[in-house]
Amino acid sequence: MLDVLDSLRERDRAVGIVSHVADLRRRIPAQLEVTKDRTGSTIRHRAHGTAG
């Protein structure tokens, strides 16, 4: 599956994935992390290799 995603990205295609799989989180460079709490949800952009 990751090879297919890499191929699409090389052809300037945008792909969105919802995953809790740690390997995918490590391999995908640009991420949006959504966190739910009592007052609603927050979203955070994470670049590859950053903690937050």
C-alpha cells in the first residue's frame, strides 16, 4: 500500500489517510492530527520527524 501512495505522490496527487498504524505515521511526511476533548476537537499540522 505504501508503494502505491508514494507513486501517487510522485505524480502530484493528493491522498488522505485516516490511520492509527504507527508505521504509516512514520512514513507519511505531512500529517494533520485531530484530538477530541470535552469542548470539541483541535487540529494540529505535523511535519515528518516532529513531535508536535
